[in-house]
Amino acid sequence: MRRIARATRDPDRAEDHLHTAYIRLEEYRARACVANPEAFLVRTATNVAIDDSRRRYHTAEGAAHAYDLANLADDGPLQFEMLQARQRLERVRQGVARLSPRTREIFLMHRSDGLKYREIASALGITVSAVEKHVAKASLFLAEWTEGW
């Protein structure tokens, strides 16, 4: 705790930072081996303290410059844009359903699951070229299917 208080220059919050760092250490340990847990804790607690300091600074700065909410622009999509996007998505879903089962499976493995062509080829026992052809076939069909809609 003393090392963290010294490293973060925030002795009042050192325990909080240590607690957060310990939680992150345990989460990380679930995925990988930690060679030097003490160093991990100190470095992580220091990073947490830096993030906390930045957050407090920006919060104080934001409070000092209160915004006029009436003049804020809403950058989100308009309702009709959301409706159009939902309709386009439904059209794509219908198009995907029209693909042959094998092409659909390969296309979704690539686009939805994020698998690379070689990973798909290995998983299905086919060539990378075959995967490329299925993805191209699906992409062309879906582009034509949704064009002008």
C-alpha cells in the first residue's frame, strides 16, 4: 500500500486503487499467468490513479463550463433514418435466408463470426478458394438483392 501511495502520490486513495488493481489482477489471472503479481498490482494501481485523476479533472472542468442544454445538437440518427436502417437490415436478413445453406453458413462464419477464410476452410474441410467463392457469391447476391430497395 505504501508503494502505491508513493507511486500515485495520492495516499488517501491508495487503498481504493489497490482494491481496483487487485480485482483486475484476479480477472487477468483467469486468462493468463502473472509472473510478478506485486509489480502488476503497483503498475495497475498507478494506472487506475492516473485514470481517476483525469476523470476528476474533466468532471471539474465540465462543471465549471456548464452547457446550455437547449443549444446542444442531437447527433443521433433521425427517426426515419432508424426506420430505414431497420428496413434495410430486414431486407438483408431476407436475402441471407435465400442463400443456399452452405453459402449462408460460410458467409455468416466470415461476416458474423469474424473468421478468416483460412479458418473457415480448415473448419469445413474445403479450400480457401471455395470459401472465397461462397463469400463473393453471397456478397454479390446481397448487393443486388438490396440495391434500389
